[in-house]
Amino acid sequence: MKKTVALLLAAIMLVMAFAGCKTENETLLSEDSALSDFSNAKIGVVTGTVPAIILPDMLPDAEYIQYTSFTDAAIALESGKVDAFPVEEAVCWAMGWEGLYFDTTKEKIVPVEAGIVFGKGLNPKLQEEFNAFLKDYSESGKLAALHEKWISPTEPEDIIEYESITGSKGTIKVAISGVQKPFTYIKNGRFAGHDIDMISDFAREYDYTLEFHEVGFAAFISGVTTGNYDMGASGLVITEERKESLDFSDPYYSGGFVFAIPKSGNEAERTLEDFENATLGVIVGSIYDGYSREFFPNAAIDSYQTFADLFQCVKQGKIDGFLLDIPNLNAVKRTDPGLSHIEIPGCYVDIGYAFGKDDKGEKLQSQMNEFIAELKENGTYDVLFEKWCGEKEPVGALKAPEYPETNEKLKICLDVSRKPYVYLLENEFAGLEVEIMYLFCEKYGYAPEFESAQWTSGVAGLKEGKYDVVSCGIYITEERKESVNFCDPYISPDVVMVIYEGTEESDFFAGLAESFEKTFIREDRWKLIAQGVITTVVISFFSVLFGTAFGFGLYMLIRSRNKAVSNITKVIFKIYSKILAGTPILVILMILFYVIFGKTDISGAVVSVIAFTLLFGSFVCGHLAITVDSIDKGQIEAALALGYSRNQAFFRIVLPQALKIFMPTFIGETVGLIKGTSVVGYITVNDLTKMGDIIRSNTYEAFFPLIATAVIYFIITWIAADLLGIIAKKFDPKKRKPENILKGVAK
Amino acid sequence: MNIEKTQNAAELEIKVRGRLDTATAPQLEAELKESLSGIEKLILDFAELDYLSSAGLRVLLSAQKTMNKQGEMVVRGINETIAEIFEVTGFCDILTIE
Amino acid sequence: MIKIEHLRKEYPNATPLKDVCVEINKDDVITIIGPSGTGKSTLIRCLNQLDPPTSGKVWVDGECITDKNCDISKIRRKMGMVFQSFNLFNHMTIIENIMAAPVDLLKKSSQQAYDDGMELLRTVGLAEKAFNYPDELSGGQKQRVAIARTLAMEPEIVLFDEPTSALDPEMVGEVEAVIRDLAKKGLTMMIVTHDMRFAREVSNRVFYMDEGGVYEDGTPQQIFDDPQKENTKRFIKRIKIFEKLITSRDFDFIKFNNDLDEFARKNLVPKKSLYRLRTVFEELCTQIIIPELEKDFVLSFQAEYSQKEETVTAAIRYSGKEFNPMDSGNFLSVSLAENASESICHSYSGEDEFTNTVTVKVK
């Protein structure tokens, strides 16, 4: 029962989280959309038309809704019942006459040609005549003029007097559709349209009496096929299938089906003036913090932690925009076309590598300067730039080259949140600066040792000698030059104002599936998460294990009969547990990592285990003392009176009872510790939280990685609590099974 | 000890509550001295008298003597123990007991 | 078997045992009685060193157990203790409680310990509860188990610290029955108890503890029927004393009466007795004796109320020349005093500070 309730709560939590989040529809439909962008769309098709037949094969996953006319489909699009509908270009123009305006995709679904139809083999002479007429009509430019007249945003006003066309060769009955603007349609009770004009001209020229017959589409086809009508005209598209039962004239019109999509929102171009009083986002203490305040003194400035946060917030509308160098924006834009930018004249940044302010740093600095100059000279730089900062995302991981054993090790800190300079591609380090670094090392005989950390840690590490290089598309500023050496800037990109122009609507579940795919599947990101989980579990496990042993050991020392030992331990314990209780664990971690163990090589994970062991040990000792004290002293006296020694009495009588009381709190504290380890990312440990963050930086998605992280923690702690609960049961003497009490004794 | 006086023309009723002993007898004595002039009938209500010692007896004797000249004195509401005291000391002959 | 020499136990606030010298023989069943705070429990707890004595020596079977080098745990195995609050091990079943020490300390096999334990449980009538936990038993049952647990170690002497004080009256009997049985079987025991009747019945020796030591030591008949010493007597007879010293004619009479009321209330002196006592004091002391005494006098008024016999006696002692209040001419007071008493006796001795003594038996 409890488990069901818990699962239900987890499910509700998930749903609520998503309800509040606006998922990105990565494929925003616009004029520039490719056909593939419609693969999951709701498409309204007019029954029997070419797209209705061919689209299901081209886009099998789309949903198709049948309509009887283009007008119906258009109305459906307007009301949002469908995402798009295929329409012939000319027809779409004509819709504008009725006030239905849509954007259309530039890419054609399928090019088409229109022709006049005749019954198969029924009137070859008429066909010949018409084709001849058409040739003339076309050569003389009349056809083009007709196109211009009818395939336009405005409806032509003039009226053709077709009724008065009489000829001596006889009457031709022409079937037309009354609803095929702009080819054939009814206007004010009369027929009008491109084809009306054209056939009128034909009849006049070839001396026929003209009879238009307006029929529905089905009758149109059958009528022409059977010869009821001599010709059929309505901008009919020439298809092989139709050719089976009809003869077509030469094509008189070339066009194509495109997708009509809703007109995009406010098209008005935004300018920088619009940001006078806007809300801008910045990263705390970054160079853009200063720039934003300088360029937009009246704007409200909100501070955030990472670029991923800024992207998320501009999409959600929390901020109106933020400053960024353009290569970074372009890299992100590849997967997020809704992003856009406004140029800021005169605003740019210098980017380069950072080195320590010591001899080695100076040496590296001059080497790098030399190297970059060389790359630029021989054109390699441009190749690399094109690769990483181009339109398309590079495919495939960047493989680290093999370096000879003898190469000098170079410790490089990478902050993987800076596409395209430094980031993770298929779980490997990748980016412009990374590839340059690989080449640099090859040339100068270094062997790179990369470590992923926040750039602030990296800069601090440069000072300590922990790192030789920090690479993350770091901005070169005068202030920073005071503490680190920079190479000359290898790129000085413009800074732009990043804005968002897309819409947020999307199918909720499709968005969910997409987020899942991005977070876990793409580039095997689940492996990162698995690594994070292992790190978190390992740190937690050892902290609890050592902490328990440590705490228990402390307690036994406090209990010692030797007054000196007992008192000294008591004092030490009091001091250290007071310090731990009063200081946030994050601060303790950082002091241990950067100060106490700063000069050593000890990894962040080991420092974490040390810190949490101390913390947990403090709890274990203190709580053990309380629970032992709570055991009624009378039982100890009874044990002593029976002849037990103090220690025997403690282990045999007191401890079993104390442990039973101790365990529930122990389980609670363990769960707390597991959650508490989520801050170790600050000392460069890639635990579950940090991995979720890394994924967030790469996908620019906020919610799914976060929610996934939360759910995984929940699962880990649940499992831990359950396992410990089973152990706890062993400590509860009352929960022993009757058969197990006094095993081996005949009763 | 608590003394409650009720006067009705020439009749005075005094109700004594508590103990009449060496410590409290003077209080009653003073009270009587003050109130007895012109009284023809003195009623002493001892229903709530808890204890009577020789000191109290002396005050009663004095009061009886005074009332003998002015009129009459009556003691009423006494309990068993007090009655016994009056017996043993011969006061039952001196006092008018109701 | 046990010899206690000048045993002393001091606490920061009190010294319940000042100097105890006593010998305990095999097969003795000794009950230890006395008022609260006189060190009864302290004595036996000093024996097995649950409270280590401040000074003094204890010898058990010739071994000095108060010696620093002595392994007290080993000695304790020979001495059992049964506590007022039972102190069973809550995390073990009843039979495990009994088996624990023999298996852990005497290295008995589990099977042997089990069989012996079940036998003991049968003796105390609780075999069916072997697999219950202590919190499932009543107080009397718990105490019987505690006794069985102690017996499992086959001790030479068992110390009982107020074994029935924490029990509801209905359950006292079942525990006393077990103890009685053990006495019959010849087990050496020391029992601290408030239950005089039981003490009389089961023991062959009674220690009355008072004034920091074994105040009086005798057979039950001696102690209960014919106590020799003052305190013992008072204790046995449950005598309550009210004592006042008067040194001036202007003493606070009202306070005296209030204190007397308080004494009477506390000790449940019957109303009539109180009345008469008060009369005795007021008539004899306040009215007759004190007015007679010279300026610098001392007068001691001591009343004794025996809860056991429900009698009140008063002793009035005063300094000065020989003077019998009954001879005074104060008819009223004398008759009242006489009326309230069974007897009034006066005696004079020139040697004491209190030359005159008047003893009154209040009705």
C-alpha cells in the first residue's frame, strides 16, 4: 500500500513538473522548414488531391485529416485543428482574396503541372488544336500575362464575356470546377478564372461555341472520361494515374504543392532601443555583467549561474535578452532555431587560453601565441573554425590522439558549458579550443590531461598550480590579466543580444519524448548519468561506512574507563562537532579541498569522503551516546550483579537495545547524507547532480535533466532506506522469527 | 476564633466559632465588657465552638456573674465534649444550659 | 561467610553508613528493616559493590572483596541480586534472560542452560511464559523471573532490594511465596523490606538499620516483640513524636497549636486524642506550670503517638524547684487535665536539667 502511494506521488510529481514547464518544439514550423519538419504534424489534406495521395508515403508518421475542399482545410488551419495543409501555390495566393493569409514553406512538397483534360482517345483533333493554341499562347507571352493576372494577391476585376463566344465549328462542352480559384471559380454568378480566360481565348481563336458546365470533381472526371464533356479545365494536376483514364494537354502551368502554415507572430523587427527598459540576464560577475550595465543602464539586470539558465529564461520570457558572443549563439541555434539575435555595434570580446602567472605559464603563453599565428597562416585555423563554428553540428566524437609517454604532462581545466569552444560531444571533450589544444600538444611535446570543472575553479587552480591551462572560450579582460597570463586572442567575436522569437506551443507528450531522447539517448548521455550515479553511490557508501566506524570508535573512546582518554576524546568531539554543525557542508568541502588539501594531489572524491565521514561520524557518535543513555540503567546493574563486566554488559545488554532505537534515525541521516553529497560538484567531482548540470549545459534543456536527476536521487535513497531497513530489522530483537530464537536447542 | 453579635433591643446573642483558649479568651472578655451594658438577656451560642479550656471557663464565669445582676445568661448548642467539661468542673450548675 | 568490617559509605550530601560491623553466616535469612534513608539498600549494594564503599572491608568466604586487586565480577557471580524494579533484559525472551549469564559467564552449553532455566521457571511457576518478552508480563511475574534469573547462576547468597515494594498488593503474595520457598530450601539471603509481617515470617535474623549502622540485630521475636533500644522500639511501634522546647512565658502559643495541628494531621492522630492532648498542654503547662516557673526556665513538651497502638503519651519536663501541677490550687485546670488523661504522674530528680517530670497518658 505504501509503495503504491509512493509511486503515485512520484507520478503526480512528474506530471506537475511537466505541466509547469514549457517544452521546446525543436522543429518550429516556418517558411524555412524542411518537409521532414512535418513528420509528426497534423496535416489536413483535401481528399483525392495529389498530396493526399503521396504525403502518407512521404511522411508516414504524420496524422492526416481529410477535408473536402481547400477552404475547409484552410479554416481548420486557422483554428488550429491542423498544423499545416498542403496546397498548390497558386491556390494559396487566391486564398488571400478571401482574407485567408498563410505562410507557405519555401520547399515544395512536390512540383506539379496543370493541364486540360480530354477523354482518352475520344477527340484527338481537339487535343491537337489546343496544344497548338497553347504553344502560340505561350510564345506570344499571353500565357505569362495570364499567370501574372491570376496568380497574385489581388483578385482581377474584369469580366470575360464567354457566353457570347460562338463559333461555326461546333460547341465544345467544357467541364469546370466552381471552386478552384484561381483557375476556375464562380464570381457573382458567373464563371471566372485563369482557365476561363484561357479557354475563352481558345474557343474564340478556333471558332467554337463555348459551353461551360460547372460540375463537382467526381462528375468532372467521369464526365470527361465518358465524353459527356469535350474538355475539362480546373487547374488539374497532371499525374500518371490520371493519365490512365484521361488525356492531358501540354502543361499550361508549373507550380507545386507547398505546406501552408500559420502566419508567424509579430514580424516587427526588434531593435536595441526596445531593450532600454528591458530585463536582461547576466552571469554573476561575468564580463557581460559590466557590459550590460554599461550599454543598457536603465535595464533591469537579473543574475544567473550558467549560460544554460540564460537560454532557458529567454525562451520562457523571464528575461528579454542577454549578451553573448556570436559563435556560442550560433552553435546553440543549430538545435534551437527559435533563437535569434540583435547586433550590438562596436561590442566584441577577446577570447584566448589562460595560463598561470609563472615561468611555465609564460612559456606556454609564448608557445601558444606562436602556434596560433602558425595555424592562421597555413589555413588550418579556418578549417577548424568552419568545422566547429559552422552551420551544422559536427558529427562524431573528437578522438584524442596518442601522445608519447615521455611528453610533459599538461594539466588542462575545461569548462564544458561553452559551445563551440569547449563542450562534450558524444561524451568526449570536443570543441574548437580542444582540437587546437590537441594539435598544440602534438607540436610542442605535451600530453594533455583534461579535467572538467567550472572555469572559476580552473582560474583558482591556475594560481595553485593545480592546472597549467584553463580553456573554455574564456574572455580576456584587463582585470583577469592581473592574475593569469593570456595568450593573444585567437578570436574576437562580436557580442550580440540574444532574443527568442519562437512559440512555446507543442504537443506535450511529444515534447516529453523529445526531452527524454535528448537527455538520455542522444550521444549516449545515459552513460554520463550512470557515471554520476556510481560516483554518488560510491561517495555516499564509503562516507557512511567510514563515518559509522569512526563515530563508533569515538564513542567507545569516550566510554573508556581511562579518564584521560575519555576526557580528551570528549573535548575533541565537542569542538569538532560544534564546528561541523555550524558550518555549511559546502564550505567545509571547499576549505578542505582548496585550503587544507590544496597543495596535494588528492582528488575531490577523496576529499568528499573525508568531509562526509567526519560529518557522519559526528552524528553517529552523538546519537549513539543519546540512545545508549536512554537505556534504563537498572538493566546494567542487573547485568553487573550477575557478574558481567562493564564491557560485557554494554555489548550484550545495552547496545542491542540501543541499536534498535538508533537505526531509524541512522537511516534518516544516511538518506540526508546521500542528498547532501549533491554539492560535491563544487569541488570538481562529477556526481549525479553535476552530470545533470553538464547535460543541461549541453542540451540547453532545463527541466528534464533536473527532474530526471531528482527522480534518480529519489530512487537511490529509496533503495538505500529499504536496504538499511532490512538490516535494521536484524537489530530489532523483537522482530526475530520464533524459530530463530535459541537455534539448536531442543525444546 | 470568630465572634458574631446579634442585638435585639435588650437581648444580645453572641455566637462563638473556633477555639476558646488562653490565646483567644481575652478577645471574648473584651467583647463582653464592651457590649453587656443594658443587656437583659445574653445568649451564648457555642454550636461551632471547637475547644474550651479553663481560660474560657473563667470568662464565662465572669459573664455569668455580670448577667446575674442585669438579667439572665443562657448557653446553648454545646457538644458532647463541652458538656463533659461543664460536668467535670461543676459549671453545669452555674450556667443555664439549653 | 560474609564479614563486614567498619563499612562506611559517604555521599556528597549524606553518609547513610557510618560504621557497619556485622557477620553473616551461611543459611542466614536476614531481613533488613528501618526508616527511609538509613542505608538499608546501600548496605547490600556495598556488598556486591554496585555502590563501592568509601572505606571499610568486606570478606566473602575469606576473600577480601574490597581489595583493589579483587575481580569483583567473579565475586558477583556468587552473589545474586533481585531489584525493586526487576531490571529484566527487555530485548530477550524470558528464557533467554535466564540463560544469558550461565551461557556467557559460566560457559554452560545452551542446551544445559535451557534445560536448567526451564526447570527454574517451573519452580517459580512461569514455564509457559518462557518465550514471552518482559513487557508482556505483570510485575509479580517479572519479579519471579528475576529471581529465577539470579538462581540460574547458582549463587551462594542472594540479595533482595525491596523485592515487593513496586508491586501491586495482589502480586506481593506470589513473590513472597517464592522467597519463602527459597528460605525453606536453605538459601542464604539478605532481604531489604518494609513488610514487617513477612520479615517476621521468613527470616531468622533481623537488622534494624538506624543512625548509620546496624542499630539493633536480633531474632524476629526479639526485634518485633521486644525491641530493646529506643529507636527500634519507636520504629516497631511506629511511634511519632512531637517535641517542643519552651524557654519563655511569652512563647508563641498560636504557633505551638498550629504545629501541633500539623503533627496530628500528618500522623493521623484521632481528633479526640488531639483535643485531649491540647487540653493537657494548655491546662498543665500554660495555665499551671509555666506561671509557677522562675525567670530562666526550660520546659520540654514531648508527645508520642503510637500509630500501632493508637495511644498518646505526653512527657512534660521542666527545671526549677520541685512542683507537682496536680497539687496546685487551680481546680479548673486540674479537673480539665484529669478529665483528659488516663494518668498523670509527677516525679522529681535534683540531678537532671529537667528536675521535674510529669508523665501523662492521654485518654
